[in-house]
Amino acid sequence: MGRRKVKIIADTNLLVRAAVRDDPEQASIAEEALQEADTVAITLPTLCEFVWVLMRGYKRTPSQVATSIRRLLNSATVAVDRPATDAGLAILEAGGDFADGVIAFEGRRLGGEVFVTFDRKAASLLDAAGTTAQFLSKT
């Protein structure tokens, strides 16, 4: 009898513990869960939270966060929406928010054409990346 295939859905805190290792016991448990799984499903909301926690809570740089995400993507067992993740990484590495890249990508996939925002920086970065963006302002 073979080992039962385990297909997990990774929560943000599981990924953070494995990446940050600030709690050695939980980090070990998290790494074991990730390594023993036949499939590790990582959703876009989880990746958005992961980026936010690492940058805001742990003061990681965009480059450090991008490296952490790429490590996940390079695992043969990880299932993720790769095109949306790549769109998020492109904006993160250009100095913007990972979530803005994901949102713009998903919006285009749903039929949207113009990313509309009150965030001037996001609009500029998305325009530069090829997504038409409109910055809303009172002036």
C-alpha cells in the first residue's frame, strides 16, 4: 500500500513561517507540510497577503519578497496561477504593489480594459507595463 497523496491549500501563515523562520518550531512544521505534500495550491489572495506581511510586518524589500515567491514557483509541487503571479511580480519589481499587478491582470482576464485608481504610482507603473491605467483626481 502506497502513501496517500496529500494535496494541501497553503494558508498565508504557513508560507510566512517557512519563509521567515522567526518561530523555529512552526517553521519546521511548515516546511515539513510543504515538502510532504504532493500538491501545494497557493491562491492569489494568499500570495497578496504573503507579500503584504513580508513587506509591512517583516520589512522585507521587494527584491527579497520576489525571491521568496520565485522559490515557491520553482517547486514542482506548487500549483499557482503563474501568469497572474508573474504580472504581480513585474509590478512589485518595478517598485509598485504586487496586488496591483494581480488585480490588473485578473481584471483584463475578466474583460476590463482600463485600470482605474486613485493611486498615481500604480497607474504610472501599470501604464509602463502595458496596461492602460487611469488616475482619478479632483483636478
